[in-house]
Amino acid sequence: MTFIPPPHISQSRFTSRITLHYLPLLQNPPLHLAIVLARDSEGQFEGPLDRPNGIDEAVKKLRVGGYLWQMYTAEQLFRNFPGTPGNGGSARRSFRLEEEWGDDTLSLQESDAKRTTAKIHVVRSELSVAGNCGLTTGGC
């Protein structure tokens, strides 16, 4: 892995190599992340006018949110159940996200990198936007 800092941080280039060994616990079922679109939705979300707000951007944002949720859960379990694992304590554990092999959308360091990343399902609902608003307690 090579990290090149932006010019405003440092003028020198350096290389750092980290080896990680990751063994996924496949016996635990994964959490599936999904975006539900109404049947008449244009696939846009509210956002600044100068920023992209299509379904591709929503997928990227949900993917980052899923990983943040996973890290927050691990940290909270670790902090709120002190001690050693097996003696009433908790190691940094969390849920497993469903993953797929695809383009990396989390890193700006490598543009064409492929790696395992959280899979986001995009599901089209049979309900219209107005019908989906009735399902929430606050309305639309």
C-alpha cells in the first residue's frame, strides 16, 4: 500500500507497507444494505445543487455509512463491556456486511482498484412516493 500525502501536507514522498490478515466469520449471516426506490422515483435525493445526487452517489454514501455503523458498533461493544473476552468482556466485534468483489468507491488514492466492498441492493418498490410517505410516522 502506498500513501502519497497531498502537497499542502507534505512535500516529501514516503512509502508504508502494512500486511493485514483478515479471516471473515462466514458462519454469521451478513447484514444486507438496501436502498428502496418508489416506483415513480427519479432516483435523486436532496442535496447541494453543485454536488451529484443520483443513485450512484447514494450507493457510495450508504456504503460509507454501513462501514461507519459497523465500526461504531464494535467500539461501543468494546467500551461498554470491559474486561477480557471470555470473562464477561468483549473484544472489538461487530456484524458482518454482505460484500462483493467490485470497484472501490471508498478510496481516492487508487482510482481503478478492485476489492471486496459492501454490497448495496437497489430495490424498486411497488408503492409510489405518496404511498411510501404514508408508511412513516412523520409523513413526507
